[in-house]
Amino acid sequence: MKLFDNQYRGRRVLITGHTGFKGSWLALWLSKLGANVFGYSLPPESTPNHWDLLRIGIPQYLQDIRDAETMTRIVAEVRPEIVFHLAAQPLVRRSYRDPLKTWSTNVMGTANLLEACRYSPNLRAIVVVTTDKCYENQEWAWGYRENDRLGGYDPYSASKAAAELVVNSYRKAFFQHDETPLLASARAGNVIGGGDWSEDRLIPDLVRSLTERKTLLIRSPSATRPWQHVLESLSGYLLLGQKLLQGKTQMADAWNFGPETEGNRTVADVLAGLQVNWPEVNWQTTDQSQPHEANLLYLDSAKAKAQLGWKPVWNFDKTLVATAQWYRQYYENDQLQSEAQLADYIASAQMAGVEWATS
């Protein structure tokens, strides 16, 4: 079967942030789709890291997206047909420690990319990835929709809201003509899955505590997030990119890609579910003072379901099983499950009759 209507086979695709958690999974998937993938990113921050473990032989540029001159030169050299912009400073707590780097990376880095894209004649589509935290959080018990107010308390969330404004400005000011690329933004939930070793994230912190034989300290066990496997968000990005490559101008907009309602769970729910599949998991709550983070956050993905034909494939329990199995196979058997889990996810999507997997 032709995934994503075979739109990526032979395409020149640039991924910014390809060495990160999401970016490395996206590079793997696009390579399997037959795309000519190029990467632009800082070197991986951790050892181990998913990117180096995958050993995907693609041309890569280890550069900072805040360097506008280098960005412009490399985009001109790569001549991409579609760009997936994932490079960012993605951590809330780090944004408190280094707000200026967070703002310059997430806002000016995005502007640098879009400015470089203005002068790339072969470019047809751009997907800018932001976050569910770009919404002004009201602690609502219902999901945020794409037309809800943008905002943010912490520097990370606020900078991502600002990045959305940059995208909207460039779309309206520069990318409205027939010869210009179609530009869209994508907002996903809390992605989890194998291969993430970032700091101050629940699953990587848990994995580190297990390997160091320590008890994980949890700061907000009742905090609720829209948890989803990393492949769920990537299927949304790829489907959106497919529609843009096909010239569907109405898709040049903002999109949510979140889990079904049952995926909106507390941190404690996630840990309890992982413990079922990984009995060594243990944790305790800390009462140490922490920087402000939202307690309740949902996404409403009705627009993506109705207009793009996208929908989640793996439920909450399957997501936890896949995540636990990935890390257990890596640490206990020195095996990498990424390709096998990608194939499993695609098979699940085909069985579910999801549009991108059956067209």
C-alpha cells in the first residue's frame, strides 16, 4: 500500500531538529517512505540518544537555527520541496533557567527558517511544529481548539505561542501567492515513546532512575496531559504535509493532533500503567517547591479528524506497552525496537482503515 498517497517518495525533505526525539523518529519514517532526507540541528544532547542509535545515513548540518546567515545558505543548498521545522528549545523548566535562549531559539529561529524559505524556489510546503502549550491555559475541563487564544505563563509556552504568531504573519504577508509554499503549524500533545533521554521529562527521568537504581521523585502526580505515542503526532505532521504537497490551500492553517479523550490522564496514571509492563518502576511524590506548570491541559482534534481525515491509532494502554517494551529491549537485550514498532504502528493504522495508511 502507498502510505500518504506516496507523496514523499523521491522528495527532498528538510527536517530541522532531526537529532531530537521527535525529529529522529520522523527521519526514520521519511527514510522508509523513500524520501531524500536532510537534517539541520544541533548535535544530540544526551548519550545514549535515539538519533545516533538509528544510524540513518542522511546528509546533516549540525548548526544553530539562530544563525540566520547559515540557515539561509543551507536551505539554498538543500533545495527542499518540503520542510518540517521541529528544532526548538522544548523544555519548560530549562526555559526558566535560560529564557533568552528559549525565546531566541523558538521565535527568531522560526523566523530565520521562514525567511530562508522565502528564497527557496523548489519549496512547496512547510510544517512548523509548536506545542499544545501554546494556548493560554485556563485550566478548562474541555479541549483547546485551534481558534482559542494563544499565550503562556512560562517562557517555553509563551515562546511557542509567539512562534505561532510568526507563522501566521509569514503566511499572510509572504506565502499567499501561487508560486509560494503552503505554510501550516501543528500542535501535538505530550508525546512519549522509546528513544527519549531529554532532561526534565517524565519517561526519560523514570528510565534514568531505573538504570541508576533510584526512586523517581514526582512533582505533580495529579497533573493531567494529553499523552500520545510519538508516532501519533508524526502521522499527523506527515498527513498535513501530504495535503500541502498536493496543493490544498485550505490546509495552510493551524492544526491540533491530540489523543482521544481516554488519553487525557494524570502523571500518576502514566506511571501506574508503565509499572504493569515494567514491574521495577517505582516513584514517590516530592513536596519541593517547583516552577509553575499547567495542571490541566487537553487538546480538541476535531478539526484534524473532520478536514484532514486524521485520527489516533494506538490507545493509552498500547502507548504505554510500546514505550515500556522499547526501553526494556534496549537495556535488557541491547535491541533497538524503532523499526519494528514503526511497522507495528503502520499495520495497526491499516487495520483501523486510517486514511493515510490505506490510500
